[in-house]
Amino acid sequence: MQDTALNQALGQLRPTLLKIARLQLRNDTWAEDVVSETLIAALEGAQDFAGTSQLKTWVVGILKHKIIDQFRRTSREVSVEAAVEAAEAESYEELFQANGHFANPVPAWGNPESALGEAQFLQILQACVDKLPASLGRIFMMREWLEQDTDEICKELGITPTNCFVMLYRARMRLRECLQLNWFGEALGT
Amino acid sequence: MSGLPLRLSCKEAHRLVSEELDRALPLGERLRVRMHLLACGSCTHFKQQMQFLRSAMRRLGE
């Protein structure tokens, strides 16, 4: 790709990158920083981009690494927030009766794979992730979107593995409920 | 051993189904979960939904 064409293509990707970074970092300054670093890295590494993958996929891959670097730099601030979050009372406990069994059964989701092809479903999933409390959203995205190991996440956030598993569990419970309410519930006609 | 009862409640099974996505469970826990899922539709659905959630997350930002 020619330099000018690359510049232009990267410029067009910038708003998308910024949106992703803001969602992840929840801090505009950090988001601007990682996007700038990503664009510089993309320009510097342009010869490595062989055009074998889509430009966007390649640049988002760089962005993920930059976001992880940012997590490492700010792990102290994050861990304080995480500890506060972990102490928060959980409304989903209401799902279970005192004996640990369900108050209401979990319905099947039919054929959820078909939802994956729908842009609207992915928007709802994104909205559900955005609605998570900040520290739950962050740890969940580190695990499921940045695909980091739990060991690595615990270390970066300065939390114990147990705490890490509990937070991921809480994030998943909330997301399940959010998708149930906003997508799958409708499909079931409830 | 994990200190878990032989027969898990749904709440315990849910927690372990989630945890299994983040670490390899010890054999005892894995068998308890499997036993529970054989008998429990709700937790089986939950497990399917957790696996679906993982694959759906890989699609975001693409």
C-alpha cells in the first residue's frame, strides 16, 4: 500500500479505534494516547502489513496490544477500583433460592449462532458490555476480547485468582441476563 | 479436595461453569459439574450460553 493511501485508510479507522479504546479504558486521555501509539506503530510497521489480512483487523490487533500495555501502566488505579467493585452486593443473587437452586429456570436460547451474523445482535451485545460496572467490564474485556490469560489479568489488576474468577462470573451473569432481556427473551415471545 | 459437596447446587454449578472458562478445573470439580449438568436443564442451558457468549465476544470489533 502506498504511504498516502495508508495514511488515508488509517485516518478513516481512527474514530473506530477511538471508540474501542474508550470503551475499554473508560478514560478519554488514555484512549487518545493508545490510538496515537497504535497509528504510529501501524505507520512504522506498514511493511509488515502484507495485505494478507484486512487492514482493520491488523490495526485492531495492534490496538489490543497497546490497550494491554496501558492496563499494565495503570494497574494500580484499576486494582483499587476492582477491590471496591468486588465488595459490591450482587442483585443476581436473587436468581437463586436460599438452597442454591433456581428461583426461575434458565430457558434455552434456541439457535443463538444465527444471531452472530446479525449486526443488530452485536450492537446489543456491545451495549450490554458497556452497561457493566466499569471494573467488571474491563476485566471481562481483558479475558474475552483481548483474550488474556487469567494469570496475566490477576497480575495486572493486582487481585487474587479467586477474586478474578468471581468478577468474571459476575460479568457473565449480568451479560447473560442483559442478552436474555434484550434479545433472546423477545425471540421466545416473553 | 475442593471442599465442595458431592451434589452441587445450581449456584455452585454456575460458578464452576464460568470458572471452567478461565482455568482447568481439578478432576473432582469437573466430575461434579458433569454430574450436575446431566440432571439439570437450567445449568446445561447456562453452560451453552456461556460458550456462546465467548464466541460472540470474539466477533466484536472485527
